[in-house]
Amino acid sequence: MSKDHGPSIKDDDTYEALREDGMSKQKAARIANAQANDDMSPSKKGGKAPPYEEWTKDELYERAQELEIEGRSDMDKSELISALRD
């Protein structure tokens, strides 16, 4: 049985599983709440953008710059991907 994470979390089991997988509290809450909402379909693929692995390092850097990710100039491609996904 999962613990109660308060009224802001609509699906405690999903939230807990996502947190155990290493997801941040905010991201886990967004996904858990979206899955609990019948009007949303978070498991369906959203946009048409290719996965970050298919982006060039320059494209990743530009996106990191837009999001103001600190330390981006010292990151290699895999580090940029990781930072963009957090």
C-alpha cells in the first residue's frame, strides 16, 4: 500500500513508482496527476520533435541556453541530454 502524499497528488501509486525510478518530485507529480485525469493521455506521444539523441550538440546547446541551464558550455552531448531531461 502506498503512502498518502497529500491532496495535491491524485495517484499516489504512480507518484511513488516514478519517484523510486529517480524522477523529481515535480515531474512525478505532474505525470501522476495527468494519468489520474480522464481528460489527459500522458502515455500517448506528444510532439513530433525527434529524441535528443538525434539532435546535434549545437542544437542541444542552444536548447540548454534557452532554458538557462548552468554549466552548459562545459558539457558534452550526453551531459547536455541529461541536463535537458531533468
